[in-house]
Amino acid sequence: MITGQLRLDQKQRSLIWMTGTLILAASLVALVPGDARAQELAGLVKRLFDEVTINASTPNPANPAANIDHSSHFFLGGENLTLAVRQLNVALAAQLASFPLASSSGGFTFGLGPSGEIVPTSTTFGPLFAERGVTIGLKQLNFGFTFQGTNYSSFDGQSFESASDGLAFISQHNDCCPATGPLSPSSTTDFNPAFERDLLRSTLRATIETKTAAFFANYGVTDRFDVGVAVPIVSVNIDARVDAEILRLGSTETSTTHSFNSSGTKTNATAESDSAKGIGDILFRAKYNVYRTTTAALAAALDLRLPTGDKDNLLGTGATQMQGMFVASAEYGRMSPHVNFGYTFSSGETSALAASDDIPQTHSNNGAPIPNVTLNQPDLSVPDEVNYTFGFDVAASPQLTLGFDLRGRTIRGVPRFDLQDTTYPNRGPGALPQPAFTAQDEFGLEPTTGNYNQMLGVVGGKINLGGTFLLNLSLLFPLTDDGLKPKPTPVVGFDYVF
């Protein structure tokens, strides 16, 4: 059993609260709100892709006094660019705001001894990122804090962080001009004039970072029933760049029909860096211990996550989420295994800014609206999840608990992406038909929806610094490539039972 002294002298109390105050102060300084932003983070990636599609205007051969506006020609015709990029942005918004928080179940649990005295009921300080079946104890109050900084490096196994990598998308030209030949059944254009055979390749590179300071508290309403709350304060920073290149497959290499300036430049780049800070999605928790012996405990838990974070700035998901969870744990000497299994129901949508299609409808040779242009709309809904965690913690000494967790989530029924070699027919100059062009390693949508299976490993420990004050240190590391993949993430925190 834990034998640490539960009463602290004045010197110990001062040291504990000084340590906690310093951790809080340092974290809060890092999260002080910055300058007001002109545009929200949820639309940042989409804005960059929008900007690199805009070609320079060229003189109208039929009316030299007027210009032809090419600004939306690749946007309106490129379904992959207009849908795949927007759907990617939706996925980034949803997954960025739902990175897991450390366990708030409390490191100490208490119950009544044989003579009615209050005694510890566990040999360990509990799991790192999981729940256990025992509760904190009647009228016990636990307060805690964690801080974690997370950087993201890839999406669906494809790195977007380095200059040599990136997520590449291909956009077709729209059918801007009157048809003079039959429409190819496998294309969005009749390829006449020949410049309609040109393509636009756009490549995203980005660094994405979040910092989260979470305050949590738990209270033992009864000897078997706990309630709790977790309040995250979140900082998000995105530094992104999109490089574009016009693939002049139908127009000539010296053509100014498709260029980014009057000199005929066929490459373009745009970049943006921005950040947002504020309260994230607040989480309310309840846990009821339904069965326990001296070696095993079972509990049912319910988490309610409210959409209090600003979804337009990626501080929250935009959805109300309710998770029902089954919790089991056991104790065999110094070893304590645990299993959590739950399902998360989601109701709500990510920011519409992540997928807006603010495209002018007047870009044609005569200024009239372009007919028959209908953009597919991405799915903004935040998906349901299956959640599971299993692991163990071990009391290495009365003052130290070491632990390991595997934490998984299956995000259900979402659009999936992969690298594709896409063939575009009739892309050469001259009379039709023409040879096809194959774009290699295009980051595109799969034809059907699927699941994201994301798993994190967690290692770390909890150190008793005296009384009921614990210092918690852990490291999260990814075990799968699905979806938005984090780099190894250190987590530091404390918790204290009053």
C-alpha cells in the first residue's frame, strides 16, 4: 500500500504550491492571446489553394481593348482541387481539435478501512491516459493540470512538412469557351481551344503546432460516484505554403494564356502564417463504480464534450460529443492492468470556412455566368468514433508509478486519401484524340469512405513529491499513419488531492 505521509509541514506545502504556480504561470504566458487576426485559421489552407489558381488576364483576340479573366478557370474545372483540398481541410480541422488529453481520474483513491478510517485503495497512482475502475472516494477533491505541445508531420502517411515532400493536387481547366467539338466522356472539357488541356499542379507544405494547457478537477459525490470537468486552453499555429505550376500540355511553353504574370511565368507560390489562442472544448465527466473487490473493479463512465472552442480558429471541433465507456482495472501486487472501451456519438459540424467555395461566377470571355458549374460539397459533419485504451501501471516504489498505455480511436465513415497516378486523356496539342498525361503521386480522394484507425503509445510515470501531490511526466508517440499524424509529444502535469 502507499505509505507516504499524508500530512505536509509548512515547508512542503510552500514548495508544492510554488512548483504548481510556476508551471501554471509559464504555461499561461505561452498562451496569452496574440494580436487580432484578419482571417480565421479554419480557412487558411483553402485560401492558399484559391490564391495560386488565379492566372493573369490576357487580351481578348476578338476585342483587343478588353481582357479575358482567367482567374477561376482552373478552380471551376478542377474537381479534385475544389473538393479534395476542401475535404482535406475539413479533416485537418476536426482531428486537430480532438487530440487526447491526459487522464483526470486522480492519482489517489480512498475508501473506508475495517475500522471506518479513510485509507488508500490502490497500490499505484493510476494510469497515464486511461481511466481505472476505482473512484476517488467520498468527498475527496482532486485538482490537476497538464501541458502538452504537439507538432504534426503528415496526413495519411504522406509528409507535408519538408521542402522535398508535400501534398500535391491536380486541377483541370474548366470548359470556359463555346464547344467546337464533342465532349470527352472522361473529361470536364471539350479541349477546344487547346489551352483547355493544360493542368495545374498545387503542392501544400506546412508546419502545424498546438499547445494545450488543461485544468481538471474531480469530486467524489459518493464512495462509488465521481464527477469531473476538464477545461483546455489551446494555442494553434499554422505556417503553410502552396507552390503551383501550370502544366502546359495544350498551350505552348511560351504561351501567356496561362501564366501568373504578364511575363508568362508558369509557377507561383503563396504562403501564410497565423495563430489562434483561447478556450477549447470543455469536457464534463462522470464515473460510477459498479463492482469492486480487493483485486478488481468495474465502472461505467460518461464524457460530455461541449463545443465551447472557436471552431473557426481550430480551437474546437464544432460538435457536441458524448462518449459512453466501460472501464475495468485490477491489482496484482504492484501491477495494475486496465482496459477502457467506449463509443463517441458526435452531433455538429466543423467550420464552414474550411470548405467555402467563394468563387466568382462571372469569369468567361463575355462576362456572363459560366453555365453548368456545380461544385460538390464536402462533408462537414464531425464523425462518430470507437475509442479504446489498454495498458498497465506498476508501483516501482512507494513514491513512483510507471505506466504504459495503448490509446486508439477509430474515426468512422470519413473520406480517405491516398497517393494516386491519375491519367488525364487527350492532353497533347493538335487534333483529337491525343495521348494521355499521367500525373504521378497525386494526393486524391478514394472513391468510397472508410475509417481512420489511429493509435498512440504512451509511456511515463507519476512521482509523489510529498503527501498527495504528484508530478506526472509522459510521452505520446504515434503507432499508425492514418489521418493527421503527430510527432512524439511530451506531457507534463501535476495533480493534488485536497
